[in-house]
Amino acid sequence: MKFLGLIPARYASTRFPGKPLADIGGKPMIQRVYEQVEGVLDDVYVATDDDRIFRAVEAFGGKAIMTSESHRSGTDRCGEAMTKVECSFDVVINIQGDEPFIKPSQIESLKSCFISDGKDNGTQIATLCRVFRKEEGLNALFNPNSPKLIMNGNHEAVYFSRSVIPYLRNIPREEWLDKHSFYKHIGIYAYRKEVLPRLTALSQSPLELAESLEQLRWLENGFRIRVALTDVENLAVDTPEDLERILSSGLLK
């Protein structure tokens, strides 16, 4: 089975314009992301709508594809990009362009969702989650910017929400993290090649509009999302302040 990595990257970010080109230890952020994942995938491309990003990727020896400026999400951008790549593949992995410390182990976990006992198991879509840790506290659990999910016994997503799910009835909130394992969604996706065009053709759904979570559109339309557990927390760069914290944290070696 062959896995293609696509890294959607746009220049016009409201909170951090030009973010993919931000310097991190002498390299643009997009290069950091690219180098973290290229060793565990059959091929990797950056999918962008900006000439500056395209040229930066080519300058460090990476591969890039120009895509439309009109895409509403990384999934849509990947949908266009996959039609332009010059390689064979079975699965597309959508890698966030603002996570320069993504771990190869996370990509391996996504890949494993598509193979059981050495054979293709028919997975349509895959994503990651991790358990909320007690030391993170209730503020982290109840943070609406950290979507939660619940799974069935086959490790398939049942629902995603910005609210805490499930609700623990008759248990004081201060005890919730002691009484139950809550799962934080890690927003990296993998899609089977033939499934991705079907996803990008879907109209926004009521649950998606309510929660502002595009994966609910897929569930509402009957697609199955397999979930793999990881113990790695993603460190995304959403603002210049996030970048400053990274640069002063000692994470960059």
C-alpha cells in the first residue's frame, strides 16, 4: 500500500500572514514539516496557492503543487492536489502545515489504520486521538478549542464535539478525569484515494455548521472514520506568539 503526504499551505492567514515561511532555526516552517514526514511516506508534496511558498519549497528540494485560492479547507486543497501529483498512491495523508514538530510515529499510526494482519482492511478515513491527562486539568478538558471524540468497539469515531463527551451523570466534574478516559482529537487525516473526491463533493451539514468541525459532515453522510491512539501532543503554530514560545522553549535543537 502506498501513502502520499500532502501538506496544505496558504499564505493569507488572518492571525499569522505568511506563516508557512516563518523562520524556525534557519529554515522556513514548511520545510520543518516536510522534513519531519518525508522519511515515512512514499511521496510528499506541499499544496499551496501562493508563488512564494511554491518557490520556497522548490528551493529546499521539496515538491510543490499550485492549487486554487478558493478552497475552504485543507481537505478541499488536498482533493485538488491529489489529481495533479505524478506518482501512484492508495491513501492521502493530510498533514497540517503549521506543525513543525509532528512526529513520524504519528504518521505511522495513521498508516496502520489501513492495514490489519498485513492486508488492506478497507478503512475509508483515519485520524488520531490521545487521552486527556489528569495533570492537564479540567480547563484543558472543557476547552472548546480542543475537540473531543468518542469511539465504538472497532476504534471508529461515533461523534466529535467541542463539548465534553460523554457527560458523566451523577459524578462531580472535579472527578471526571479520575472516572473516565476522555479522548482529544488530533487533527491529522488520512483518506483512501477514491474516498477523498467524494468528501470534497459534499455540502456542509447541520452538525458541521453547529460545531464547526468538518469531520461531522463525513459522519452525517455515512463515512466511517477509524481512530488510532497516540501519546504525542501536536504543537501547532497559530500566531506569532506561538512561534516565540517554541523558539524560547528549547524544543528546537
